[in-house]
Amino acid sequence: MSDDPIRARYHNRAGGPQDLFYATSDTVPRPLLVRGQGIHLYDSNGREYIDMSSGPVTANIGHGDATVAEAMARQAATLGFVSARQARHEPNLALAERVSRLAGVGFERVLFSSGGSEAVEFAVKLLRQRAIALGETRRCHVITCMPSYHGSTIGTLGLSGDPANEAFLDGFATRHPKVPAPLSYRLPDNHDTQTWARHCAEALEDRIRELGADTVLAFLIEPVGGLASGAAVPAESYLRAAREICSRYGIALVFDEVLCGAGRTGAFLAAHHLPEVRPDLAIMAKGLSSGYAPLGAVLAPASMVDWLATKTGFGYTHTYSAHPVSAAAALAVLDRYQREDLAGNARRMGAHLRAGLEGLAERSSIVGDVRGKGLLLALELVADKHSKAMLRCSPPPADRVRSHGLEHGLLIYARRSAGGRFGDWVMVTPPLIIDEAGCDELLRRLDATLGAVEAELRREGAVVGE
């Protein structure tokens, strides 16, 4: 069956870990973790790992924060649950105000969900309800990028740009229209980053015209890419063009900041890096509660929400929306975020870590690109740095990096996107609390990990470059 002792243990028994649902072709070991503290995690054998991916890209304030745990316990003991359809509660009011103030003008209303995928659906449903109230009932298309990731519910899979989902969605769920993503690596011939950004903006406008502007509800984009593009950072010119196009055609611009929000890029919202390109809605999750409790959020302008409330209102929420314990957790997380200036630390440590990654890339034959913003960074893996050729090997590069990472004390999130169509990358997204010593130790372990992977690939003849 397997040389994995936990999988073998449950082969003929009830229960088992969640990964029993995953494909058995994924042979990367999964340690049995028993505790975490700061940037570190510990398994049942006492082995220590640096959480290089923040779990993935969630544990912004790290693990084992007693203040957050105490806040959750107090709230659970005082008022563990309230249905938002029946009553209000103080954690909801306090958290909505805190998030709104951190987000700034244009984000005066906050709708909470149980996570990122749900928040994306809330945002789309909110815009659809507004369109109906305006009498614009033809607006049903949400344009997204290829590649992109916006969730794993049936609805959000159709929004995500991943060819691997095509067979699953075919004839089963809506596949929303796609446009090319403004990537910066491995571009089509004769394009540089700026000309490709211009081409992608033109493709967005062409798609709107093709569909009919009055049928398009929104353009949904990650302002800094996540797990589908390996921390790709769109050119500022592209985001400015997207804002202008959406405004001109009366289409909502929505930033999916589930992964890049909550300080990860060095600002509370990635949108704050380019204030003139303010989206109509922003979506958050992950780092907002740092993984201590399930939580997502839709940030919207008061003008939109308050007007809609006088018409149809918006009632498509779920049982656990604005859960008081999750809200209490997020308030404690944001206390630390503000007290320790973790956005500032993301900028400082992001620069330090990136410099180290660029040095690592110079020494490695299989690292073709270093990219990202703040502490949302990634390495692109290649067979040849000159041609940017992808690695063709089995097991895939991502699995090898994860396996060797465990041997060197790193818990890594690495991915082959869309079966390799868009490349292979390693996410470098440690908790925002990391310091220089932590960054340096992470770099040392990652250097050893990639060295082991490269040696293995060379023995197999998979690496072309010197």
C-alpha cells in the first residue's frame, strides 16, 4: 500500500488524516506536527522545521501566540456563537471598524466569511445583487486571468485560471472568461515586461468588447500573484490600465487579496502600493486571522452597500459569517500586526531575504527567477537558465523540493502549475515576524535543499545548464 506508516495504519481502519483523500501519486512525506512556536514547527519525533510557506501563506504572526489563544478562549467562554441574521456582537463591530480603518477610503463596509473561497463568492454575489437592483440583469460574466487562483468551491473553480480544472468543470459549472495574465517571466517572443503588460491590457479590453460590456460584471485579479503564478507582480502600468478600462466600461475592478493582503507585501493591502488604482472591492482571508480561526472578508464602499440596503439588500451569507471567536482571533492578530509594524517588517525582511535568494539563484543552475513583493516571494525552477526551459522529470520538481526540504528542516510549499504549463516554483513566504537571523537560517537550509535537488536532477540528466 505505502511506506507511509500513518497511511498504512488507516488502510483498513475508519478515520485517518485528511490527506487520505489526496492522490497516492503524491509521495512527499507529511510529518505529524504536534506544536508550533514563532516561525518554527515541531513533529512527533521532536524534529524542528522552519515554516517557509506560513502554512501556506497564512500564519502571518507565526505559531503559538498565547495572546491570540487567550482572546479566543475568552470569547468562546463569553459568547461562543451568534447568528448575524438574529443579533449583533461586539467582536464583529470592532473588527469591521479596525479592518475598515486599516484599509482606508473606499472600504467603509466589511462583510465577513469563513474563508477565502467563500469571500470571493460573497464579492461576486454582492456585485450581481447590485446589478439586479440597478436593472442591469445581463451582467453575469466575471473576467479573470490565465493563470490565476480564486478558490476551490464549484463557483470559484470556474473563476480560477487553471487548465487542469477543465475536465472537472466541463458541462458541470460555469467557466468564466479568461485573459492572459501580466506575467514577467518566460514571455512570448519579442515581448518585455512592459510590452507584455500592454498586450494583456489590450486583451482585457478586447474581451470586454467581445462579450459586450453590458454583460460583464467584474474583472477579478490578484494584485500580486499567489499560488497559481508564483508571486508574479503585475507591471504598475497594467494595473493602471485595468482600472481605466473597468471605469470606462462601467465594470467593477475586484482585487483578490486573500493571499497578498494583511501586510504580506509590505502594506495592509497590496492595493495600497498603488493608491490611484483603488479597486471597487477587495477580498481578504488567510493572514487576516493568521490561521488561528477560519475567516475571510469582503471590503466594500459605503456608497455601494448602503444604497443596496435600500433596495434588495444582500442576504447570501452563511451560518458562520462574522463568527465571534474568529473575529476575536483576528482582533488579537491585528493588535500584534500594528504593535510590531509587521507590514514594515515584511518590507525590511523581504528586501533582506530577496537579496539572499538572488545570491542563491546566481549559484544555482536550476533557479531561473526570483520575484515577488515584501515577504511574498518565489523562485522559478528551470532546466536551463538561458532558454528558461522547464524541468521535465518524474517526480516533478515541486515534489523533490518539498521532500528534500523536510530533510533539511524546511516545510515548503512548491508547485507545478497546470501540469507544468506555466512553470514550477517554490514559494518563499515565511511568517511576517521573521528576523534577519531567521532569514539567514532559512536561506542556509534552502541552499542545501536546492543543492540536493540539483544534484539529483543532474544524475538523471534533467538539467541542461552548467
